[in-house]
Amino acid sequence: MKKTILLFSALIFSLVVFADEAADVWTCSSAADCSEGMDCSNENTCAMNKSKFTDYIAITLGIGENSPNTRGTGTAKRIFITNPANDLVLGQVGVSASGGQDGKLYIIKDMSADMTIYPSSKISCENFRLIYDKNGNGNADPGEPTVSEGDFGNNTVKFQFKQKEASYPVNTTSNFLMTASCSASDAVTDENSKISATVRSTYISALGTSGNATYAQIQPLNFPTYTFEPESGYFLFTAGKFFPKAPGWMEMNKTREIMHIRAKAIDSANEIKTIGVVLNGTAVSFGNGVESIALYLDSNNDGKGDKLLSEITEFPEPFQTANLVIPAGSLTFAQGEEKHLVISATLNFYNGQTTYFYIGKTNVVLTTNKQVAGPTIQTDSFTYKCDETDSNCNLKPGENEDTESSGCSLIFVD
């Protein structure tokens, strides 16, 4: 009996030390005051139940699959936001935890992120929150809990997990959204503001019943850079939220969306007259690999074209720029109005062809001249490279003809 009491006391002591390290002491009057799987000890502190928690855990951090991304913005890698930007999703952090039996739990104590805010004299961010993105879709949906209100200072935000929101399942990835409300004190007149978050492998504390987790060494997780929209003198033309990835060669040759665009008349009404789409690649041109190109209005901002605005289906000779001319009155903007566009193309590449598509600021022609805000819109590289022995591989014209039938033949005539 004495041994049993000593063993039980040692177990509780080890778990209470965790509580003291994590957030002073997690006090409780019942297990309902504690995180899932924890008990309320005789000392009225939350303690891990060994039957429900893993004893060891290994943590790997990553950028979540549905984290905001800068796809389509080329080397600039930035996303434009309005001033103020409330509940801005700075990034989705994926916490992959391995160790122990499926169904068991582990504890996350805290997580941190470095913040870049420039210029700090004019931009402020507050109301930092960490939200458990249970379904991993990248949105803070109703019912998904705020697990921590961040403490921001010295360019770092620290999220101390609440005692009722600290337990997570092993052998899976749990996703968390870092959010904040940011604003600029003065009118934004250029594209030079920056707000971004960075998370490193050491910026999380987690544990099982045997003690602290081990952490995989990773490259820093650099989340998107946000830039406030200029408030006057510009027309915004930038990549949209649903900018597509380039497909693999097996899925390439079909009609597909290649760009998603966000456009906004910031301080005065305007109209887009022409959008030029340019190719930069090897052995690809409009008319050789790209058979048609079209511009659509995306009425509900879901990344799909709803209304055809302009289309080119014939190319008398191969060329590198396709100018999509929009009929007058078809793409007008009231002051402050935002619209979304989709560009699709019919592709028929052969082995060895590669290109990317881009739209530069000078490729956008407006009725009322304005500076175009936004980086060059640029796709990933569309590369068609396949095994020529694969029956699905589209060979260069002339290479797939039966060479055995070529040459001379001798005919005997009676």
C-alpha cells in the first residue's frame, strides 16, 4: 500500500511541475476545468492522465496546406490588404505530432512567432489570436476555439495555450491560425508597407507524460508578406486568392484556369480596356502549345469563370503576347469597387515545351490612366516533360511518325 501511494504521488508531482512551467498553475475544482484527458488532482491542479496521454512526442512544424499564399505574385510574394485589416490571417501553422498509440493525446504549452511590421512608426497590430483550425480549411469558422490571445512585444508574439484548449491527438497534424488586426495611422500612398510572421522549429513547447517533446529542425516558416493598398492615385491589379498551381504533364493538355486576378478601382471610377498575357518559355507560343486564351468575370470570387469577357481562339502566326480586348462597358468599376477575373487557356504541349504566363503593369490598359499597383502577376512554370515510351506522352510533331515507312521502295512490273 505504501508503494502504491508513493508511486501515485510521484506521478502527480511530475504532472504538476508541467502545469507550473506552462502557465503558473492550472488550478481546477473538477476535470471540467482542465484540457481534454486531464484530471483535477487532490491539490486542485490539472494533471495528465497517463492512460489518455502519450509518454513521448516528436513535433514537426510546417506551413498548413490552406495557409494564405502568394502564388501568382512572382518574386514580390505579397498580398494586398485594406486599411484597417481586422482578423487578418497571418498564417496557418501545421503541428505534426508523432509518438505513441493512435487515440492518445499530448499537450501544447505555447507557440511563438516573429513579426515584421514596417514602418513600425505608422503601422500597428493588435488583438493577436491563435485559433484551432479543426477542419484545416484555413478559415476561422464558427465554433473553432481561440486557444490563446497573444502577448506581443519586442517584435515577437507569444501564444500561451489556455488550460482547457491544450490537448491534441498524436499521429496527426493539428492546424492553427495566427490572426491579428492591423492598421496604418496615416494614409497609405505607396506599396512599401510590410506585415509578416515567421515561425521557427524552436518556437513551440509541447510534451507527453515523460516530459518535453523533441523537435525536428526545419527551415524558418516564412508566411506571406501583406501590404496595405495605396489609398489614392492607383488602380489595383494583383493575384487573387484562388490563383491555381501549374499542373503536372498528365493533367496539362486541356482547357484550364491559369490565373485568378483581383482588380480594384481605388479612388475613382475606371474601366479595363485590354489585358495582355505574355509567355516566357521554350518552344511555346500562342498558336504553338497554347491554342486559345480567354478572360472571364468571376462573379462570386470562387476561382471559376462565370461570364466570358474576351477570347482569342485563332492565331494567324505564333506570337508571345495575347492582347485580350474587352468590349466597351463590359469591365467597368465604380470608385472603390473590387472585381475578380479568371484567365483560362487551352493547352496542347508536347514533350520538352515549358513556359510561364505573366501580366506586367504595362499590359493593363485602362480608360482613365492610373498607376497600376501590384507586382507582376506570374504563374508557376508549365513544364511538359514525359517519358517518351509512355503511350500518354505527347511527342513533338514529326517524332511520332513511323520512320520505317520512309525511304525508297523497289516495284517490279511485268
